[in-house]
Amino acid sequence: MRLLVLNTGSSSLKWTVLQGDGALLATGTESWQSEDAESRGRQLQAVLKKAPAFDCVGHRVVHGGERFKAPVWIDADVRAALEQLSKLAPEHMALALLGIDAVTQACPGIPQAAVFDTAFHATMPEAAAGYGLPEEWTRQHGLRRFGFHGLSVSYASRRVAELLGAMPTRLVVCHLGSGCSVTAVKDGRSVDTTMGFSPMEGLMMATRSGSVDPGVLLHLLEEGETVSGLREGLTHRSGLLGVSGVSRDLRQVRAAAEKGDARAQLAIERFTLSIKRAVGAMVTVLGGIDALVFTGGIGEHDAAIRAEVTNALAFAGAVIAETQKDADQDRELSGSGSKVRVFVVLAREDQEILAAVLLLQTV
């Protein structure tokens, strides 16, 4: 089998072609050239033309709702169900559907599978999955914390288990990229995570605000802001970009801070603090920590973030030794005598999607 993995992210299109044994045949990453769906559809068609031959496609689908807690083959019924779920994560789901439709148009008859970012978090206990809201709201509107980045967290957990020789009992996974989340993993299962009903909850991110006092949002509505204005501001004009006024890219924000830009420095401090808060919360949920792993673009490439977060766990005996900025391979970062094993793992959602598709083929 040759599998094409399509990862239609909010900021970029990533694709890989893998053999059934996991060997990488080709890969590519490109920024979306336009916000327009038609333009993005053409971009997807171009990728399908230049990719090596494949006989199956696996899609990273951000939201599975309550219906999809495991990978599924995509047919007309599943395609319709995914469209109904779009209201839960409009931007991400629209992109996934674009990818599905592009393959259907260009390669009719090629089997396609949907693999869900929320599925890994289906193991969260009800106490973690629910909100302190009126029960009638919860029932009527299906309100719950779904969690996201599940493919990345699942892969990072498995990879750390390979590096250690066993799955750590208490693992905290920091997925830090354009979107950011921290997850508590107990014996290989998600028990709590920072993202919730939508990918906007939790940490401060590149352009997303992260968690905000609901009173702030009510106040903005009362002051004349619109629902669509709130959605756009919270999703596209907040986070590193909103606080710094410089960029959504942490590298550019750091460069500005080094030149004395106070807002850029504040953005870095606020972003880092949000990660520390979340890691501390997850350590408490787990009752301690055996291992900490960083993954995602920032997690892999920003040594200062890794050091600050790890040093905040000095009380638990965490020591970090590495000084390299970029991680070009999965490796341990722990210093001598560290009671917490610290790792960086390159994000490979494509490998997790391959494993899911291989499992589907055996059913």
C-alpha cells in the first residue's frame, strides 16, 4: 500500500506519501496561497498531481464530535456527517472537506479514510470532559470538552514509550505550534487536556487567544461587538500576533523583543506563562510527572521555551541539559540526575494516520 496523508491545517497544507511499512516516499508543506476556498481547492489539486502514485488517502480531520471516536472509511454518509460537524470547528472542518472533495474529484474510486484529532481524548473521564454549565444546556447543545491535537499527542506518547522502553505512567505532552495544547497522559490514555469544545480553549497560541474569562466576551457583546467579530478576533487577531502586534511567528516576535520591543517581550512572557500554568495543572491531575515531551513547530525548534517550562518543574526534580535550538531527531533532553525524563519528539501525525488506516484495512 502507498498512502497519501493530507493534513489541511489552518495555516498550511502538509502532505506525505508513505509505504505500508512507514517508509517516507515524498513529503511537502506549503502555506495556503489564499483564503478563498476555490483557490485552495486548486492548490490541493496541484498537490495530488505532483505526489507520487498512491492507492489510498488518509485525512487528518480535526473534529469527530461525539459520533466519530475511531477512524472510518469515508463514504457519502460520513462526508455528510462531517459537514454537519463543521459548525464545531468551521475553519478546520471546511479545509478537511476541501481535501476530501479534491481527492474524490481527481481520483474517483480511491479509498479515503478520516482519522480524527479528537478521538485520542475520548478516554477523558466525564469530570474532565464536562463544563460547569446548566445540565439542560449540556444536553440540548452537546456541550463537552473534545480536546484536539490527539494524533500528535498519541504519536508522541508512543514514541516516548519506544525511547524509554515502556510507556511512562504519568506523561505530560506539550504540542506547541500554530495551535498549542498540553495533555495529561496516564498509562498511554488521555485523562485531561487544555483544548475543549473548540480549538480556541487553553493556551495562548499564534493567533488564537486561548482561554478568556467569559465575562470579557459578554462585556464585548454588550459594548456592541458582534458574534462574528468575536470569532474573527479570537481566532485570527489574538495570541502572539495580537499581543505583540508584530507577527504570529514566535521567531519574528523574539527578534523584535531582542531589539527592545516591549509588546513583543510581553507576548513571549504571556505565552510562556500560559504553558507553565497548563503543565502545572496537568502534573496535579496526574499526581506527579515521570516524563515531559515537547512536539510541534515551537516545541521542536525553540530551546528557550523548552528550558523555561522544564525549569519551572525543578521542584519535581526536572533538569534539562540540551542547548541546541533545533531538534532534527527525537531525543532525550534530560540532564544528569533529572527525576523527570524530558524529550523532544518530531510531530508525525502522518505515522499515526498510517497506523489507523492499516488497522481499518484489517477490520
